[in-house]
Amino acid sequence: MSTAISKTVSYLAGGDTTPDWRYSNLLKQYAATQGNLHQLSWRNALLVTLQYPAATHIKSKDSWTRSGAVAQSDEHRIWIWEPIYDTACPRCGNTPAYHDKLHVDCEYHERGSPEHWRTDVVGTRPAPYFDVAQVAGGTLEADDIQSPLEGIGGKALKEICCEMASEDGYKLNTVDRRDLQDSLGQLRRSAMTLQPIIDIAAVGLPSEALSAVKYHLLADYAASGDSYGYTDEDETIAAWAAFAVGSCIGYDESHFSPKATFPVPLGGTPQSVEESLQAISETTDSYVKRLQQHAQRRKRNIL
Ligand SMILES: [Zn+2]
């Protein structure tokens, strides 16, 4: 599993030297998987992409068995890293017993009281998972079949992005595309108040909404830096995270404008690719969770 991940990361790090459609297809599949399974780490999302890219709802075999569903064939299980929970040293994160290993130089357990240590993730192990499409029978919960953003369309997504941007102190405008020199969005600051303003082009709702997600994320990057602005790398991460959020809603690439919002390659060194994948994974997860909260609030207000 580790070899498969590092081989894929090296491939993605090829940048301009990795030509062909396979490169961008792999990234699209990864981002779609990360959107559907937003709570997964980038490593596990990549493992699912490599083994079963159509996955939308995965659970361990034991979890499916508990709900009465049976995996159709063990041959097609999806192996991912599952966290192991145990008593963890507050200093080094290892179990009390692991301190006996020669290479562990933490001596905290000799002075501390391991019986009072908290339970935490102390490692990972490969575990077989199955997608909802690979199991039969049992009682499926709504969470087993629905997208976390079920029922959100382009209009709702754009309105929610507008609400979220305003919560963060940004203003979101829809403007004529000709005012944006062929781009689908821009980030600027009001000359008077210095309030960040996100302009997105009026090009059709799903594209507008995804552009709103991308520029909202860029506004966050700009606001967190020392000098207001964002880098090409930030734009790559924001674009792929917007793609992942779109996949979670059920948008395919036809909803992205190839020139202005379609995500660009990652490129760089294996380490920088890993950092980008991690940033895409974390950004997607937190954005989907926030969208979910807003969507639930809207639903409650309507009912
Ligand atoms: Zn320790």
C-alpha cells in the first residue's frame, strides 16, 4: 500500500514531463473520491482511487455486517489504512509497551502513570473496506447512500457560499464575464474599506457556484498570509478542492470551465505533491462540513 502511494505521488510530481490524459484523469478521480469520501485522509482517498474509484460510501466489513449487509465478494475489498486506538504516551504518542523498543528514546512512561494516559491513535493497520455498491442486504442508513450535500443544487450552493463569504467578512459579487478578462473570478479589496471582494463571472449556476467556492478559499489563503495575496500553488489547491466539493454534489467536469476554473496539475517534488494532496483533503473536508451545516440550517428554516 505504501509503495502504491509513493509510486502515484512520484508520477504526479512529474509535472510537465508527465504528459497525457492519464495524469489529469488520475487527479480528477482522486479529487472526486476525496469529495465523496471527504473525511478520508489523502492517503486513503488515493488508495480508494487506485482500487475502486467509483466508491461513494465505504465502511469496514465489520460495520457492514453489523447493519446486516454482506459483502458480495472478498476479492474486491478496498484496502485502506485504519487507525488503531490505544493508550497513548502524551509525549511521544506511542503505547506504554512500545517504549520497550530499542529505537524509542522517550522515557516518559517511567515517570508518568500510563494508567491515566488518554486513548488516542497510536498507529494504523491495513483493513479491508467495501463500498455500498459492493454489499447486499441489510438496512442501509441514509448516510450509507446519500451524499453529505444531498439536495444542494447550483443555486443553493452559490447562495450558501455567499452567506459563508459574508460570515468571513468578504463580499461576493456576480459580474459580467467581460469585466474579468476571461477569468471566472477575481479577488480584490475595496479601496475605501479594504474589505475583500470576490467577483465571480455569470456563466451558469454550477460553474458560478464552484467558482465561488474556489475564490472563497483563495480569499481565506490571502487573509491568512502576511501580505494580502495568494500563490499559484494556493490557486491549484483551491481549484482542486472546489472540484472535490463539486463531485460531492454530483457535478462532473462538464460543470467546470476548462480555461478558467479547471484545476491545473500539481507538479513539483514528491514532498510538495504530498503537501498539496493533504491541503486538498483537509480543505475539502472542512468546506464540505461547513456547507453541510449551512444546508441543514436552510432546510430547518424552510420546513
Ligand atoms: Zn513516550
